[in-house]
Amino acid sequence: MNLHLRTEHPDDHYTVESVTRDAHWTGNWDMEPSICDTHLLVHRLRLCPSYVPELHYVAEHEGKIVGHIMYCTSKIVDDSGVSHEMLTFGPLSVLPEYKGQGIGKALMRHTFGVACELGYRGVLIFGHPDYYPRVGFRRAAEFGITDSGGASYDPFMALPLYEGAFDGISGRYFIDPAYEDLSYEDVVAFDKKFPHKDLHVPVPAVVLLERLAPPAQKALEDIRGKSLMIMQTKSESAVLAIDGIDDVSIGIIKDVMRENGQVWGIC
């Protein structure tokens, strides 16, 4: 695919928000159908002091914007209270019909290089624990970094932008509060700027549970009542380590996810 990567321009704003809306419309973890809030997040992040416009890139294919990535500054605060500036990216969005063609990876790899040139140390994210390691991310816990509440888990990952970037740095990680300040009322009002879209009805996780043997069903009981998307928060290695899960179960999970348009696990 012939891609052109460039920084976002002001006249791209509505298009980028539309791409984000389409890319994340079906991302519910719970079963309650709801409006995607990610396009409002894009709109608001541009207004935040933490926003880094030099790292907001779009991907064009034949003159059409098919994806984008945006960054904000974040920080690791160590035990002595000293802050170390970092980056987080997101949303990273690719139009559904263009997924699986390397656009997301191209956007990440290009902007990692730009971020390093700008003097940033590293990038921390909360994301798919088996996808992002393909571009170099590792579990944040390996660097002694936790979330703001002191917790560590597979979807919380870090990428040093150069050798030794995290040397001597550990502590709690904090991102801009804008990432968590999206009310349903504000989302509904903002969404009226865009063409009508029927609410996505999530695929229930029970679709997966019904295909598994009883021991595996019991092992994954925590996903009952959720949508199938909840599996995107679990790495293959973490699931395989649960009592009751074996290689056959892992194969079934991958099959069910694939049948429902999702990629899961180590490919």
C-alpha cells in the first residue's frame, strides 16, 4: 500500500474525528450499546496543554485520510516526587476497511522516530497486550513503572525510545485527566455533528464461553456479562497461565475472535 504520512492540518479536524468515530464505534467492552466517545476525546485533546501537535500524524492513501495517531505528554513520578516527562499516544485510529494493512504500525514507527528526535524518552500506553509488543512495547512492570494507583497488568506497556532511556526511572504513571473526563451527555451532544450511525450491538462473551470445555469456561468466568471485546485486555500468555486453560482452549479463543472480526493472541 502506498501511504503518505504527514502532520495533521487544522482543516483535517472533522475528517480525523470521523475516522476515529468509525474506527472505534464497535469497541464496547460491556454489553450495553452506547455511542463511541473516542472522537470527542480527539477533539478535546487538541485543546489540552499536554497535546503535542508535532506528533499528530495522519496516514493518507490516494489522497484519503485512512488513519491517524496523536500524542500527549505524560509523566512518571518517582518515590521522591520527581517527575519525568514521557509520552502517551491515543487514539490511534484506522478506518475499519483498511485494518490489517500495516497502517497503524507505520504511524507508530514513524512517530516514534520523530518523538526521539524531539528529545522524548519513551512512550507508555494502555492497549492490546499481544499487539503492541510487535512494535517494541514491553510490560511497564519490567521497568518498575505502575499506573497512578500503583497497579501493574499486561495492557499497561512501555517503550523506551532509545537505549537506556528509562535507566534510573521508576514510579507511578500519570496521563492527562482529559482521557477520563468524557460524560455521556457531552458525547451525545458532540456526536450530532456527524451522520447518524446505528448503535453497535456488541457480541456477548458467552458466545466464546459456550465453545469452551467446562474447565476453560470456569477459568474465564469473569468475562460473563461482558462483550467479546473484553478479551482484548487479556494477553495470550496470561490466559494460558490460568488453571483450566490449555492449548486447545487458546485455539478456540482465536477461532471465535476471528469469526467475529477480531484478532487476538500471538500471531
